[in-house]
Amino acid sequence: MTRHVPIRDTATADPMIVMADVEKWYGGFKALSAINLSVRRGERIVLCGPSGSGKSTLIRCINRLEVYQKGEIRVGGTRLDDDGHSIDAVRREVGMVFQHFNLFPHMTVLQNCMLAPMRALKLSRREAEETAQRLLDRVRILEQADKYPAQLSGGQQQRVAIARALCMRPSVMLFDEPTSALDPEMVKEVLDTMIGLAEEGMTMICVTHEMGFARQVADRVIFMADGSIVEEAPPDTFFTQPRHERTRKFLGEILRPH
Amino acid sequence: MGLGEFLFLLTGLKWTVALSAIGFVCGAIGGLAIALMRTSGMRPLERLAAGYIALFQGTPLLMQLFVVYYGLALVGLRLSAWVAVSIGFTLHASAYLGEIWRGSIEAVPRGQSEAASALNLKYVSRMKDVVLPQAIRISLPATIGFLVQLIKGTSLASIVGFTELARAGNIVSNQIFQPLLVFGIVGILYFLMCWPLSLYGSHLERRFAVASR
Ligand SMILES: Nc1ncnc2c1ncn2[C@@H]1O[C@H](COP(=O)(O)OP(=O)(O)OP(=O)(O)O)[C@@H](O)[C@H]1O
Ligand SMILES: [Mg+2]
């Protein structure tokens, strides 16, 4: 496969996200253990692993949808803790896209995109509307702006969800299996939107099993199992010379032709 | 029955409507507070709200009215029947609406408030703009059902001497000795208030069932 997205020299850039020895428990169950991860500005990470390995938990800790018990997370220089200011500062930087879109069903597409900029960024209605229209145009769905989410296809809803997150001008985007709830024919339109974002230099962490996307876009692929990071490598190395037995087994299952 | 008696019944009807409206509006404010406490994630607040709901759902409305009317008089607070029953119905409705709305808030998918949090919306906006509009929609059939119960329940206010529709009927009946006619009319008046609401409630419920299919 050809590489559309150029690899930039990210080694010199400052880290956008740092996770140091992060541990997360759900009651007595350890969902993340000793997570160490550093993501540079502009870097594109693909996170994969079997179901229940902690992928969602990991990225949800980054914007504080989950609390962690040990270690430290820094986003754009802010240390994330219980303090409301740090949560606010981190969430300003981080946008998120969910598997099931989570659009607000009682609002139109445009209203979905305007709410947070007006409330959290205190933009005027006009500014919020301009931003929303610009970003809806960018995900090529501006003509649906006055529809309600239920009137759109899954692929369209997910593109709206991406536009909604972008309206907050994040410097990092988290994607949690953005295409796995979609019918196959809609996967491409969402992946293309994500590739477009990557080309513009967005820092991205994507939980996905779309290995074509990983090959094309990722600077690094990370494989998780049982709450730990097992292996990480650039996609070429990751797919051709996986070092760990578990990675090989996982890749064997996921790349096996259906 | 003459025009005077009928007008007296209508005066009773007016107080029934007024008492229902006050109980419902003030109860909605109290109920919202109870529902928000109950879903706050803060243990002491949740316990307090749960206790309040249990107390008022676990005792008869009649007893609650007695306690407010005579109980407050015992501690030196002499309230008019009007104020006492208003307080009684407000407390009662707060508990029931609080419980209905707690359920509706919890029925809004968790992903909704997560998406709102991820967009850096704070609690007030998360509730006001995202969760409550959806919760209210979900709760409408049950809320209207409760309003119907509340309207009929106002007849209990006659016990502490408040002249609403049922007591007005009683008074008229004792004057003209035509209980069947008088209470027939009283019944029709209640029916005309409650039946359209019930219809509307089940209409919403059906529309909801279709929408969520
Ligand atoms: N709220 C919760 N309470 C208790 N356990 C949880 C909770 N959320 C997740 N877990 C557990 O934590 C582990 C990791 O979950 P997580 O959702 O992060 O996995 P995942 O890698 O995203 O899996 P999938 O591919 O199925 O989405 C799982 O074993 C899961 O059962
Ligand atoms: Mg997951």
C-alpha cells in the first residue's frame, strides 16, 4: 500500500501527551498496569489489541472520562488530577470521537456543533455558527446541517461527530473504534475524513482494527493485552516483524481474510 | 339544583385547579432538586434524596396532609388550610416527580453525558442542554400520569377543611339533598379535567414507543 501521509520528523517536537506508570482499577480489577506512553505533537498512534485489553480505558483516562489510581498523565504540559482546572485545561486540548457517535439526538447537526463552542469557549452564536459551518463543510456534510442525527446514516453521523469535536479546536483527537459500528460501505468515508485530519498534522490516538488505516497513517502502532502495552513499533516493522507471540497471534486473527 | 349551587361547585373546581397547579409547579421545582441530588454521584446527597422519596412514597398522602396541618400547628406555626395543603401537596409531588425524573435521567444513555464531558461542558450545561431535555421527553407519560393522580388527590384536602371541588360537592349535597345529582356533576367535572390528560399521556407513550423502535 502506498503511504499517502508523509512521516514528519516528530522526534524533535515536545511531547503532547505523557503517561507515566499509569495504573487503573475498576474496584478489584486492574484494567491498566504500568502504562508508559509519550505522544509527540503531530504524532499519529494506532492502538489495537483484543477485546477487554484496556484500549478504551487508556484513551478515556487521557480526557478524564475515567480516573486513574497511580502514576501521572500530562497533556500539553498540564498534569491531570482531581482539580477542576486541570480537567478543564486538558479537555480544552483533547477532542474525542466515540464508537456510537453519541450525537445529541434532540439537536440538529448544526446545534450539535454549536453547543460546546458557545458554552465552553464562550463564542457568540454567530462565531459558533461560522465555525460549525466551516467544519461541517470540511467533513462534507454541510448540506445536512439542519437535519437531526436520526435522519442521517451512520457514516454521516460519525463525520458530524468528528466535526463537532473539531469545533472545539482541539490539539489532540482521540478515536475509540470510530468505524466499528458502521456498515462496511460507510467505513471508507469516515477513514478518509480521519486521513484528511492526519494530513493536516493533527495529533491522533486511534483505537481501531482497520489495519489498512494503520499502515497508511500511523507513525506508531501499539499493541495492548491484559491492560499492558505489549509491543509498539512503526507500522512497517509492526506488521512484518512482530516480536511478541501474542502480537503475532492477534495479527494472525485480525488479518486473516474473511 | 339552582345556578347558585352550580356556581359554588365551580368555585370549588377553581380551588382544585389552583391547588393542583401549585402542587405540580412547586413540586416540579422540588422534584427537579430531588432528582438532581439523587443522581449527583455524591453519597450524602443521594442518601438524603432517597430517604425523602422513601418517606413520602411510603406514607399515605392523607397522613402527610394531617402532619403538615396539625403538626406544624403543634409547634406553634398556625397556617391557613390553604397554605398547609399547598405545602403538603408540594412535598408530596416533589417526592414522586423526583423519583420519576431520577429514572428518566438514568435512562438517558451514559454516552450522552460522556460526549458532553469530552466537549468540556460543565455540570450545569451537561444537565440543562444535554441530559434533561432528553430525560423530560422520556418522563412525559409518567409525569402526566402523576399529574392526573395529583388532581384526584386534591380531594383529600377537604379533610382539613379546604373547600375544593369534592368538599364543595359535599356542602351542596347537604343543602339540597340530591347527592346522586351533585356527585354526578362533581364526577363529570373531575373526569373532564383528567380524561384529556390521560389521553394525551397515552398518546405520548405510543408515539414514544414508535420513535424508539
Ligand atoms: N465501568 C467498568 N467497570 C468495571 N470493569 C470495567 C468497566 N469498564 C471496563 N471494564 C473492564 O476493563 C477491561 C478493559 O476494558 P476496555 O473497555 O478498556 O477494553 P477494550 O480494549 O476497549 O475492549 P473492546 O475492544 O471490547 O472495546 C475489561 O475487562 C472490562 O470488562
Ligand atoms: Mg473499547
